Amino acid sequence: MKSYITSALIFVFALSVSFGSDLKKPKEIKKAYTNQTRSYDGKPGSNYWQNFSEYKIKAGIEPKIRLLTGSEKIVYFNNSTDTLKNIVLKLYQDMYKKGAARNTELNPETVTDGVKISKLSVDGNIISLNTDDKIILYQGTNLIIKLIAPLPPNSKNEIEIDWSFVIPKGFGVWATGMLQNPEEVLNDIYLKRYKESLTSNKGINIIAREDSGKEIYKHQNGFTTFKYSAKDISDFAFGISDFYLWDGISIELEKGKRVTCFAAYNPASDFFTQVATMARRSIEFFSKEMPGVIYPYPQITVFNGDGGMEFPMIVNDGQFSNTINDVYVTTHEIAHMYFPFYVGTNETRYGWMDEGMAYFLPWDLQIELSEYDHRTRAAIGFSKWAGNEMDIPMILPSVLSRDPHLSVMSYYKPALAYEMLKSALGEELFSKCLNEFIARWNGKHPTPWDFFYTFENVANKDLNWFWNPWFFESHIPDLAVKEVKIDNNKVKILVENVGNLPVPIDLTLTLEDETQTKLSASTSVWEKNDKEVWLETEIKAKVKSVEMLNKNIPDADGSNNKFVNIN
């Protein structure tokens, strides 16, 4: 008996790791599996490695002329098996630089001279800033540094850089990380409020409307120095203002784990009076419901800027025209703390892995806070767009798309794919798979294939029937009520998958007595790649009509969604 069980376990294991291994892969992904930096069970491979950096940054701002200056020391660790000949620095502010190539127009008032570098050194060696010397190369918003001494495996180098740039007009310059010196920057009454907010379950107005014009911050020789510290983050951002209001509240997620939620906002932004409390509810929802993983950071700050953009532990949100959009942006940006920050997905190459997930995760929370279901918005948007010539497979790099197509490819379509996958697996198993993916890949850089293989490994299911049409091919969502057979107290309905994209079936049957009954099937009804399926149910009266009415399920052609009994 013991021998039989062992053999059975080996067989099941071998079967599970083979699921999906024949999914189409580009050659660099295939190489990763050959080198065992990735594995077919979805876990990081035995040879997985990852480079990282440590930053010490000093920055100052001159508000009157909007000049931000800084100096920093970067220690870069090469954990790879390769010898590196170049190091790349990101100069994101160069997107506002005069003459820079852009795929969208900018307000002329936001155009600047970009990042000005006054000093650059590597391991103590001064680097020439003259591009004619061919040591540095500007490429878009990248600064490529040719290393005089290549960086071998398992070694590090130290980069020092002094820089400055003018903040575009209309932009404000709170922060990623925890404030380390509140006693040095806040006068007593505000320090007291700040400390109360760190442990309070009720909102605290740290800086209130009536504090306008008062001396809030301490200073020395005309300057106030804020010190922030953060660990295990991929980016850093901060905002400044001399008139913003500041609210704080906190939540204990588990014993010893309390998260502080701040909102810093323009007094004219009325909606923002709710934001700190909304951020608290968001942290609670993400930690306990979807994805059901404890929020990984000690703090979240929602800064009232323009549009919506995420950074570790701080998000930049504008105020919009209605509660639906305000709730959407706030919850969506906070969801990004999981993807791409806690789980380091590549948001440039595979935008659907973070934007799609951040669009999907808060859906039930958004219904609670704004009484609007964004599933409907996604389903309608995707249904209108699906099948056009820009409907390319999602597995292709996101850089191949641009708006308006990129919005559908990175937000609507992937979020719907996750929802359809949840239908196929059931909520409990889907959550188990997603939680395991997060556990395996937090602090690392997963590819789509790591996502696919983790789900197959945890679910112990071959999901190629789902991955291929949703991610590797281009199909449209289109189900049709093809035939209805009525036999006394039983009805059989033939549903055809015209568009070849697996989605759930949700039928509404209206009977002659005007009562209605539902007949449904999960996405998994298509797992055998059938072109059509029969559903049946018992009825108490004659069927008057059969119709697909669920607006949360995408369908590109509504003309074939209804059957009317004319007999």
C-alpha cells in the first residue's frame, strides 16, 4: 500500500507540472525555464535571481521658483550570472522636456528643461556628462551609463549623482515611507493630532480648515527637513503644499499590525473629506476580502493631485465630477499597492497584470461605496471594442498598444478575464490560487507564465482551454440562444459560443404566468472546447421567452441573445 501511494503521488505531481507547459512562449521566456530561473509549477526556479538597489536621497525644494534639487547615493547589487557593461537610470521628468518625443500632447505650461545633472560618479570615478565622450547616452527617459569597469556577478557598485529640475506648473511637490522625525517638523498641537491618528479608529483632522495661516511646521534657518524611510519598495514619491488639509486614521488588521491612512488635500476638494476613511475601508477590504492578503505596508497616503497615479504607499488622485469616479480612482490606486509593488509585475510590458488586477480587485468594494458595479462598465466597453483590428492578444507586450486600445487591453479585458476565471474555478479556489501567486512572487518579478502555471499548479487543473482564447488568441465574446426544446414541464436550451471566448451563461426564462426563473452555467462549461452546450431545467408554466440579460457578461452581438416562443 505504501508503495502504491508513493507512485500515485509521483504521477499526480508529474501531471500537474506539465499543465500549460505547451503554452506559447517567446524564446527569452523559454530560456528562463531552461536555466531554471522559472519553473513549470509557477514557483520561482531554483536558480532565480534578482538585482536590487539601495538609495539614500537628500532633496530640497524652493517653492517660489518650483525648483527641486537633490543628491543621492545608489548602491546597485548585481546578483545575476552576467557581467554588466551598462547601468540605466530613469529620468521620468524628462517626459516634460522641451523637444522630447511623446505620444500625447502636453499643456505648454508643463514643459520644462527636464532633469539637469550636475555631477555623476561610479565607484568614485567622475563620469563625463558630455555625450560626445560616449560614456553616457540619453534615450527617451533613460540615462544609459557605460561602465568603465564592467560589473561582474555577485558584486556591487556605488553611483553618486546630483540633479535638479523645475516642477511643472500646477504640480505640487506627504511621501512613500514613514515620517521618521515628526517631533522635529510639527508644532505641538499638530504633533499631538498626528500621533493620535496613528492609533485612532476614528478620523483625526491633523490640519483642519481653521488652521489656515497658523504656524504648523517647525523650521531652522528658514528650512524644515522631513525624513522618510521605507523598505522593500520599488519606487519613491512625495508631494508638497503650504495650504493642504491633512486627515489621518488607522486600522488594526491583526495583532501587531496597524496601518495608518492619510489624506492630504486641497480645501476646495470636498470629496476628500471622506478619503482617509475610505482608504481605511479599502485597506480592510483588500486584507480580508479580495485578494484577502494582509496589506503589506505600514501606511497609505492619498495625495490630492490630478488624474490618478500609484506609487508605493502614496497615490496621487484628482477630484472628479461624481462619486462613482471618485470612489473608483481612490480604490483602484490603492489596489495597486499589491500589483505592481508588493508583487513586482512588469507594468510596462504586461500592463494587464497590474492595471487589470487593480481594476478587478475592488469591484465589490466599489459597489459598497458608490452603488455602482464596474463589471458593467468593463463588459459594455469590451463588448463594443472586441473584434476590431486592434484587438490583439493580451500576451503581446503592452508597448505595442496605445490609447484608446490600451485602456481596453490593460483594464477592461483582463479584469473580465479574471472574473471569468473566478467563475470557472469558483470563488474559493480562485482566491486560493491568487493568494498563492502573491505569496510566491511578492518582492519578485513574475511573468504571465508564472501566473498561469501557479493557478494550474494550485488548482491541479489544465487551464489551457481558458488561457489560449483569453490571452494568446483574439476572440470576441458572443453567446447565442440557438435552439429551445420544450417538453411538458422541462425545457432544454442550446447555447452556441459564436465568438469562441469562454464566458459564463446566464439565461432568464420568462414564463406565461409572467414569473421568471434563472438558468446558468459557469465559464467551465466550455472547458472541453465544445462549440455549443445544452442546458435544461424544469418549469411550472409554458416558456414565453429565453434571454441573456446579464450586463456584467460581455457580449458583442445582442441580436442572437433572445428566443421568443410564438407557439
